[in-house]
Amino acid sequence: MLDRLINFFHEKPAPNGDGRTPTLNVKKVIAAGTLLVVLTVGAFAVSLIWLTWPVSELSIDKSGTFGDSFGALNALFTGLGFMGLLVTIFLQREDLKLTREELSETRQEIKTQSKTFQQQQFEESFYRLLTLYKENLSTLSANNILSSHEKSYGIDALSVFLTRFDNAWRKHKSYKFPDHIEDKEEYVYLLFQTSHSVFIRQGRYIATFIALLNMIEKDSHAAERKESYLAILSSQLTIYELKYLFYQSFIMTDAAPIRALWRLSPSFGQRLGTAGIPDSHRKSFEFYWECLLPIGSSRCNPMDQGKWKAVRKRTQKHKRSLSKTHLGDSPQVDEKKSGQIRSMRQSYP
């Protein structure tokens, strides 16, 4: 019954089922409220007439008294009106609360969408600049060591520079970093001069790489994701690029972002530790720039040392036994076996 009454005072949804929430039918509510008030006043008047019947006199005084008897009904409707006002204020308060919550959720969604959009823009710029870095790398050129008329490009050009550097450094025959301060200064000076004479500064290539680092540092809004992008960048570099960037950061005064990269990024620090750079050159870098470079993880054997030696002994013993077995097959035995096989072939029909 109550459901029917509620459905009666609500508008019926559209027949096409557009998903709208049914709302109150204002005309029906006003008509029902007016009818309820008329019926209530009429019933009260009839009850008064019924209780005071028969009426002995019709006068203005009697009529005023009859009208005053509706005071209780007026007080009832006034109280109901006040309660309705309180209910309206309470409902409006709830509506305002819901509106605030919806606005707060909307602002949060807008912030999330804004961050997502900014992150997408950053990633597009990052990969576009990474592509430009690869293009600049491919334009690097160097004359071949064996033939000056031929040139190498890209990674091969960096390999030519590194080979020239190794050949030039061998002439100094300095492989161990000294202990005394004066000897250290002379060692660093020789390394600096050799690097400066061999490694030609490729301005556009270096500038693009530094621009990549600055973009990750300044434009990446999520600080915890900076290392993720640095890991992506380090995975794209070959050993030749790492070595070339290391020596360029050693001799270039304006390569501070690259020097900070070796020290602060775990990804690049690990790559640099396994790039095969001589320990004396790493110490020279630390001495010259007054910093510490990370030590790369060594390729340790997960097996226990004693067990590893036992396995090695068994393997060597197995190899010796196999070699003795092969040496034991003399030519006479082989010839005897071959004769038996020939006789079997002849006897076969």
C-alpha cells in the first residue's frame, strides 16, 4: 500500500527507459495537500457542530466563538509547518553535504586526470628526446684506425675513439694508481691530457644526453619514478657509450649532470661498475672531482667455496678417466674390430 502511494506521487519514467530517477509530481502533491487541509478543517467543523447541536442562536458573538474554536487546529498546522521547515532545513543540509562530497570527489578526479595527462606528456617528450638522442648518436663519425679514408659512424665511431685511447694510454705504462699525493696529481694530469687529446667533444650528442637528464630531474612529477626512467635510459646505452660518457664527464667542466648520474643513480652506478673501466681511472675521477663512485656488484659464485672445489676435482677426475679410456683403444684393437665387421659384411647374403 505504501509503495503504491509513493509511486502515485512520483512521476512515471519515460517508456524508452532513459535511466532517469523518478521525481515528485508537484501537481499531485499540491492537490493532495490542499484536499487534506480542506478535509481536516471540514471534519473539525462538522465535529464542533455535532457537539454543540442544536444551535439556539445565530449571532456575531456566537459565530466568533465558533471561529475561535479553530485555534487548536491552527496551532496544529503551525506546529506541523514548523516541523516541515525543520525537515526542509535538515534535507537541505544533507543535500549540501552530498554536494560538497561530490565536488571534493570531482576535484580529486580532476587532479588525478591532470597528473595522468602531465605524465603522458612527459613520457611522450621523454621518448621523443630519446629518439633524437639515438639519431644524434648515429651521426657521430670517426676515421678508421687502419684507413683514414674510411669513416665509422655511431657506436663504431665510439669504439674507434676508445681504441685510440687505449693505444695512447699504453705508451705511458701507468696501470696502478699511486699512493703519494704528488704522484696522484701527475697520474691524473696524464690521464686528463690523454683523454682530452683523444675524445673529441661531440656537442650535440652530449647536449642531448644532458637534456634527457634535466627533463627527468625537473619534469617528472613523481619523484619515485625518476629512477625508473633513468633505468630505461641506462638500458639503452651500450658499453661504448658508457665509457665515452665517463671520460667526457671526466674532462668536461660543464658535465655536472652526468657526474651526478654516476653517484646518485643506482642503475647507472651499477652499469658503470660493470663497464670494464680500469680501477685506476675510477680513482683518478674520484680524486679529481672529489667524489666517490659506486662499486659495481661482482659476479660471485653462489656455491660454497669448499663445495665448488670438490666439484672441480670430480670434474677433473672424470676428464682424466675419459682420456685414459680413449687412449686405451690401441690401433691393433681398432684393426681387429674392423676385420670382424668386414667378415660380417661378406657373410651377409
